[in-house]
Amino acid sequence: MALLMLGTSAMSAADKWKHDIYVAQDGSGDYTTISEALDGIRAYMDYTVTVHIGNGIYKEKIVIPSWLKNVTFEGASADSTVITYNHHANIDNMGTFRTYTVKVEGSDILFRNLTIENNAPELGQAVALHTEGDCLHFVNCRLLGNQDTLFTGGKDCRLMFEDSYIEGTTDFIFGPATAYFKDCTIHSKKNSYITAASTPQDVEIGYVFDSCDLTAAPGVDKVYLGRPWRPYAHTMFVNCNMGSHIRPEGWHNWNNTENEKTARYGEYGSKGPGAPTSGRVAWKSDPDATTVAGLLDLDKVFTKTSTWRPAKSNK
């Protein structure tokens, strides 16, 4: 009898750690919420798990912990698989970095065909997606919000956004990580700023926008490409299509002329009514063809450039 019970227990454990997990609000899957599904993923696993998420509106505040890796979160469709929450910075002095709808602390994770939204009213910063993990890939996703929609956290972390839609009002793509945006739509909902990079001084590449479409809501006609949240912000737009809402000067110094000496901003090969560079600020530094080739080489973009050596103890 003891042997039979041991076998049953082992079989139950095998059933728990699946390669494919299904989330469906109608109860037809393994779980009805995404948060519950995280409990079915084994920590630090060396195999890949795919979490299949059925269509629906999932009102959840989700943290994907640091011990999860090699996971794919795949929605049934980008428009109809929606993760949403409504926290903003002025709720009980919450502050910007607790407002996320989805926070990703894990690494080596793929997100595909889903929407992450912060639908809080415009009463302060409200992050939809907060990343802290490394090697995160977003394909055909929609990131919806107002101020501070996407926080790319984590020094030396590497992010890829592909064929995705990102919208917001002010500084709606911000943070220190290296992030590459390929064939994305970047949609401004108000006259303000698109990016607010805080790239560290010892990190070569911050944001690269490659072949993206910069669009705007009706009536929006005065948008800056970026302003430096920290002095060494790095942001480059390459071969993008820029709408008429982009201001002729292009970039802003965050009311600090010292930032003009250190911010690393530039453009190359873009087109559209907002692309002419004749009226751009004098302190931007456009890349040459050789530099652009490096910016478009993912092997170079995602090579970590900073180092750390602990100081010797006096003890």
C-alpha cells in the first residue's frame, strides 16, 4: 500500500509541472487567473513552459518573480487577451514604481499576443508594464496607459519589443535598461514627451527605435522624441516614420543645460513630416552609417558593456 501511495504522489507531482499550462476564465483550463498559473511553474527550470491565456479581461496585478525563467506567456489574441489594473501614483502615496499592472522580475521570458494595460484615470503616474528581468521579448503586444506606461528597469537588462503597440502621454517609455523597439507603433495621446531614458554612463546603448511608426491622437501636434531622466540618457531613432506631431527641435533638455553635454540622442534615416532635422536642437549627436550598423546589429546591442568589481573590505 505504501508503494502504491508513493507512486500516486509522484504522478501528481509530474502532473503539476507541465510544459503547457492553460488559463481560461470559463474554467476549461488548468487555472482561471494568470496569478494562479504562476504557482504551476517550477522555479529555475531548465525546460520551457508555455502559459496559454484565453481571451478575456483579466483584472489582476501580477508579479512574475525572479525565480521564473524560460517561460512564454501567450495570449489567444493581442486585442482580446487583456491584463488590466488601475493603480496610480497618488493612491495612498503609492508612488510610481508600485503602480504596475504587470511587473516582470524573471528573465528569459517571452510575451506574445496580449495586452497589458493600466486604465487608471489621469491623476498621476500609472505604469502598465514594469520590467526588472533580463532577456525579455515582447511580440505583437499592446501596452496601454497614460503617463509612464512602460518602465524599462534594471541596469544591464536587455529587452526586445517587436511588432508591438505602445501608447501614452508623458515619458511613457522610461528607464535604464537597454531596449530595442523593432517595427513598433509608438502612439502619443497628448502633447508631451515620448521617452525619458535614464541610461547609466557606463552602458553604451539605451533605447533604439528601428523602423517604428510614430503616431498621435487627433489634435496632438507638439511632441518631443525624448528628454533625459538622467544625464547620460541614450536614445536613437533609426529609419522611423515620424508624424507631424513631432516638434521641429525634436529633443528637450529637461530644463537643465548640463544635460546637453552628456545626453546621447540622435536620428538616422527617418522619414515623414516630423523627421526633418534642420530645426533640431544643436546638442544632439546623430550617428554615422558605421554607428547605425552597430545599432541595428542585435549581437552588439545586447552585449553587456558595464562591469562590476566589489571594493576591497577594510576589515
